[in-house]
Amino acid sequence: MNEVLKDKDEQILNPKIPRYEKIAEITSNANGTAIKFNSGFMICFGSVIVNVNGGSDYYGLFNRTVDVPVNFPAQFISTDDLTINATSQQFGVFSTIIRGKTTSNFSFCGFYPATVSFTSMRINYIACGRWK
């Protein structure tokens, strides 16, 4: 699987680049799924249901949910290289904003139009960083 690629002159094209990254461990729990790679890279993903009541009103145009904390399924070693994206598939959600992050969780809020009548929304997240 880790074959060496050569050009027509037999020059090695990929001397140090592996064809794939080996998975060290996959963990799934109530907080989501974490995939740890041997290189130390980790991907965590999951979803959370958020109640849309109790938020702030911005100029009567849209509302903001309260800040919602989300725990990762596994802990990262640092927030320096931690990237998080949270999105919603719920129709009418304006955006989600990451409000804070630690090595074990993050918090976010969602914005939605004031005319929306739903009471909750599902937020999907993915977080990438290092586990070792």
C-alpha cells in the first residue's frame, strides 16, 4: 500500500509521503466520535440539539440562542492548533458562532430570524487538532 511512485526516468516522486495515515484509535461516546491518527492528529465530530428559546433579540430582526457548551468525545492537548466548525441543517438559521474553546469543549451560539417558529435546532460540529 505504501508503494513508491516513480516518473518515467525512475526518479522517486514520493520519497517521504505515505499513501495514507494510520488510525491509532476510534472512540465514540455520548459526546460524538473521535478519530486519533498515529501522527498525533485528531478529528472529533458530533451533533447537539439546541433550544432556541431564551435568546437575545437583536433589533427585532433576529434572535440569538444562549451560549451552548459542547463536550468533545476526547481531549485535545492544546487549543493553539484547534479548529472548530459548527453548522446547522435547520432551515432559517442565520449562522453559528464559536464563543469559546478549551481542550475538552467549546461553546457557541446560533442566530436565527425573529420570525422563525421552531423550538430547537440540531447543530453539527467538527473539530480538528492534536491529541499527542
